[in-house]
Amino acid sequence: MATIGVAVAIPEPWASELQDYRKAVGDHTAAMIPTHVTLVPPTEIEQAQVAEVERHLEEVAAGAGPFRVHLRGTGTFRPVSPVVFVTLVEGISRCEQLAKALRRGPLEVELQYPYHPHVTIAHHLDDDQLDQAFEELAAFECKFEVERFHLYMHDERSGWRPTRDFPLQAGPGR
């Protein structure tokens, strides 16, 4: 079995800034998780399915165009889940459309929670640390173009690593 995920990678310098912050606030899982917006959550597939999944990702990418993401401020899923995140104020619907298209065929998965695109900055920490992350990154802001998404594979020792990217090939869709 292989555990995969599909996500939009946050570009530099913001990826390192947010990952470093996540580590500094005490979220030790951050070192094994690149900064991202999840499109398909961690999913187990047979190793023999990887090629089929990659073809599916190619098809979805071919039908989707680049779009802008604007991250600004913080949000939380508490009390439902102990997560603090940076919010998307632009690009939400495009991420939702892309995620829905990806979670079909070989990647049809039942979601534990409704899909809400975000960038996690603190997870499974005590309330004081979650409050700290919520307050300290409230003024965070960046904008970038999403021109591709990535297939990630999970490895017990090295964590989540991108294995292939899929350029968005349709005309720009803003």
C-alpha cells in the first residue's frame, strides 16, 4: 500500500516562513509536512494503482487553468478539530472545484469533514499554543499564482514528499 495526498504547494518565501512558524509554535509534525493547501487528503492506494492515479491527475490538470490564491489572516476549526490555519480570501472556489474533480474515479474518498481549503499552521497543540498561533499570524498575508498541483507520497521516515507535479493546462480562469 502507498499513502498519497494531492495538494497545492505554497511557494517560497512563504512556505518556509509558515513551516518555520509551525515548528516554532511547537507543532513538531511540521518538519515532515511541506506547507500546502490540501486537495485530496491522505489516501491509501495499492502500489499498482499509482499509474492510474497519475493518469487521473493528468486529466484533471489538463482541464483546469491557473488561478490566484490570496492568503490573509487566521481561522480555526476548534472546537471540532484542534487546528489553526491561514485562510484563503481568494481562490477558495477554484480549490473547491479542483478538489471535487480530483476526488473522483481512483481517488473517490469519503471526507471526514466538509472540504475547506486552508493552510494549517498549528495542529494538535494545547489551547494556549493554538491561541498563540491564531493571534500571531492574524496579520499574515501573501498572494501567488497556482500553476500546478502536486502528488505527495508519505514515507514513515521522511514524511510527505512531492513525487510529481501536474501543470494546470487550460486557459487562465480568473
